[in-house]
Amino acid sequence: MAVVPGGPRSGPAARAQFFCTAGRGLEPFLIREVRERLAATQVEYISGKVFFTACSDLNMLKQLKSAERLFLLIKKQLPFPVSSVSKGKIFNELQRLINDDPESWLNAISIWKNLLELDAKKEKLSHKNANPLKRKVGEDDTAAKKLKTEQIQEIQETKECQLEKQIEEKLLEQGNFITEEGKFQELQNDVMEAADTRNQTDLTFRVSCRCSGAIAKTLTAQEVGRVIGIALMKQFGWKANLRNPNLEIFIHLSDIYSVLGIPVFRVPLACRAYIKTAGMRSTIAWAMASLAEIKAGAVVLDPMCGLGTILLEAAKEWPDVYYVGADVSDSQLSGAYDNLRAAGLKDKIELLRVSVIELPLPSESVDIIISDIPFGKKFKLGKDIKRTLQEMERVLRVGGTIVLLLSEDHHRHLKGGEASSGPLNSQGGRTEEPGGEECLTPAGKAAVSEPASSSFVAGNQECLDRMPPLGSLVPVDCYRVSLGKTDALISKYKKSSSPGR
Amino acid sequence: MRLLTHNLLSSHVRGVGPRGFPPRLQATEVRINPVEFNPGFIVRMIPKVEWAALLEAAGNLHLIEVPKEPIQGYEHNEEFLRKMHHVLLEVEVLEGTLQCPESGRVFPLSRGIPNMQLRDEETET
């Protein structure tokens, strides 16, 4: 992965505890990221969440590519015993989360404010450098202005990512124009009305709650939210504001942990500012690219690129590389072209209109292939997927890497196709593959013991065992990831030298 | 389509095999785009370049100052690298055609994207 020259920085911000939500199956990727990008310590994970400690500022935290959302940790503790306990008792336990330990809350909020102010200072600095004649803006005011920007973004939260981004951009534009005294005064007044962050008792907040497992049978999310909300108002004097709060509190009660946090960004990390129209999930696209061993000077092909999500994620991370995307659909390529242009990556990525089963490329001319094999009935299983893989195998150079996203059906079909004729290896079956050990390592590195981890590891080994070799393509690694309603398998192959083909 | 891409392409019409390389390039609309010079990237691309194909394509586009071959010590020769950078990355064919040298089949190139899809009867096997 591309690491800032000089290695990961321990940033200027104070040490703080964070956690990220992640799509199931992406946890090992995220663990690796927080360690390599942020020099994170005390890294721990459960299914769907990665906890860590780091001294990073907002810019560094924004770099995380395999996370859904990022939160400052307020509290994490073992779940409430729920089975034989009355509702009232549970409510008491919930209140104690606040009343027994208000310091944790205030501490988290102060860190949150510091992160925002640090970011606002940097913005001010860059504005100052751009125009030294601009009116000097006070520090508190800048932080307040940033908060105001964030509040306005909050209103749009339920809408599409694209809409949010447009508004965010517009506001930043408007923000840059505030040099005249009159305009500035106006904005300042607005901010004073909305929230005075210097005085904590005027903070407005909202509680977002999720319950899963045993506790979900006893309590609803709304009930929990209400109890916590009232306790917060009593303890700290904050006012609830459901539509437009300064501060959002996130609670997840499950069988493994009770977790409370403050979202660091309004917009999820998984929603990329540089992607105009996402095709597949950006987190998974990035994860696939991170497995492909992309090195400077490589030729990387996505022969079914659709809107180009994989190429965009890869080109952002590994820029000194030649990317080629191909698709049969004119409308998809058109969308891909718009995406490239919007992301400023037109110079790095080329597009072709061509079918994956007949690639106009000489044999062994490509170093790396990364592709999301289409799911669904349109893509005929059996014949099409075999031809697709054969053609990919042909254009890939020996020693090259292929990373594919396959549905369960594709996987099954590849395994089941052993009886058919053709260049694909029909004697394959199960291979004892040294690479199988590799896929255990990410989970193994997960540090602190977790009840979920053993089944997690077993799942990966199982899916790797089920990958047959395909001609000269040798399976190396496999990760099961969640796409929401279904699962998919990120499958990595390497092309070995193929005698007698 | 940039010339670096053209240099990778090969016609895949049935029976043509390696004689499908390189496709003959004709352009009706060409645009020159300034692209940030990245010497490290160009150095790595030079060994992959098929020179005859590049020179033929550059000739068809009437480009001047195109190096004929990699010169000794090209890795450190900024003038050479800049020329290659220009030829490979800054010349974009927006409208034109690519022709299979063996079968004569013409593929259209429109809005910068070549369409090399084959009809059923033209595909290999």
C-alpha cells in the first residue's frame, strides 16, 4: 500500500481511541490499514468493527479506504446481562453508562472538538497562504464556521451521497468568499444562534441507536435512545435536536459489546468525495486492488470495468501505473469516462469498448487483472465464465496477479466444471496451497483475543480450499465479504508458468 | 486513446493471431493534452514499448520529434524521456479508425474510445 514517505506518521493530534464500522469480511484489510497508515496501537476487532488507538488528525483518518464509518470511542464494555432482568433494571444500567462516568463523555467530546479545530486551523492556514490580504479570522470563529458547515451537511444525511457532496462543495465555495465584513458578520450571527460551542451546556445532540442479539428481544432502539437521551440532558444540560444537532451519539448494543461513539465525519468514509457515480462498493474495490500487488510501472486491466470503480480506487492509491478499463456497454463506458474526468484521473486510465471474451491484446501483455465478475442472470454461468477466465489467463503475463470478485454461484460453477474439456485444469480438485496459510495471517494478526475470530479464520481457509486451480492460474488467497444481502468472494490467483498448454 | 494504449492493442479477428498487431491507426481528430511529467513512470514504460508499432502510428499522425529507438542511458536522459512522455501520453486520438493489418477489418474510434468488439463470425473459435 502507498505509505507517506518517511513511514506512517504519528500526527500532531492527541492520542485518542477510535473505532470503525466495516463490511463483514473487510476487517483484516482495515486492521492492516490502521496499522500501516496511522501507526495505530491496541488494535482489536469483532465482526463488523475495528477498534484502535492513534494520534491522527482528520486528514490522516480520511485516508482509511476499507472502513464504512469512523467514530471516536466514548465507551466500550461487556454487554448487559439481559435474560432474567427487568426492563427497569436495564434502563438503570443504561443511565449508569452516563452517570457513573461523565468524564469519558466529556473527554471524547473535547477530543472531537480538538480534531475539528485542528482541521479548521489547517484550512485557515491554507486560505491565508492563498490570499494574505484576506481578513484575519479568529480561531473560535473558524471552528464555529466549520461546525456550521457540518450542521448544514447533516440535513442532507439521509439523501444520496452525491447530493451531499455537491452541497458540501458549494458551501466550501461560499466559505471561501467570506472576506467582506458584512457577510462575515452574518455568518457569525447564524452560528451564534445555532450553537455556541464555547459553552458546553448549549450543545445540541441526537442519539442513534442499534440493538442486536439478545437485548434486541427486550428493548427497541427507540427505547434505548430515549433513556440515553434523557440521561444526557440531565447530566450535561444538552438540548436534543433531531434534525440539526451539533453532536451525534452512536450506540450499538450487541451480544459481544456495548459500544458508544461519536461519528467523526458526517459523510461515511465509504462514500468517496472523488467518485461521482459509484458502481460497486468502493471499500471492496479498494480491498481487491490492495491484494493485487500493484507496483509502479505495471499495466493493470479491468476487462469488465462498468463505471470504473476499481480503477478509480486503484489509481488514487497507486498512481504510477498504467490502467486500462474495458466494457461492452456504451452507457457504462460513458459513465466511467465522466467518473474519470470528475476524479481528475483521465490521464491515468484508458477505456476500451471490447468484450472480455475477446480481448484485443497480445498474449502475456498485462501484469495485473482486477475485476468484478457480473452477478445475475445476464452473465451466463458456465460457458461465459470459463471463456472469460481463459481470455484473462491468456493476456496475463507469467507471474502476474488476478483478483476477482465472484458470487457463490460463480465459485460453485468453477469448482463443478472440472469434468468439462478445454485448457482449464480438470484434474485440479483441491490443492494443497502454501498460500492457504497466507490468508490466515490477517486474522491472526488481530491481536486481542475475540470469540468471533476463530470462526472468521476458519471461513477463509474453507473458501480457499474450495478454489480449484484454473489452467495455469493458481489460487493464492480468498476472502469472503458481505455485499449486504449476499456474500461474495474476493479470489486471488497467480499465473504460474504453464508447461504443455 | 493515447499512443501508449495503441501500442498494447492487437486485432483479434479469427485466424489472425499475432499478425493482428499492430492495428493501423488513422485519425480525423487529435487533441494534445498537457500531462504532468513523471519520469519514473516513463522509464518503466520504455522497455514495454513496441517501437515499430509506435513509429508507424506516430507517422500516421504526422508527429515530429519522435525518438526512433531507446537511446543508451535513456533512464537519465530527460530530453529523451520528455519526448517519449509527449508521444505516449499527451497525444490523444479522439476520432478515427484502427484497421486490422491482416484481415482489413476496420474498428471505429469515437470520443476517444476505440470499439473493438467483434461480430460473432469474426471471433476466434
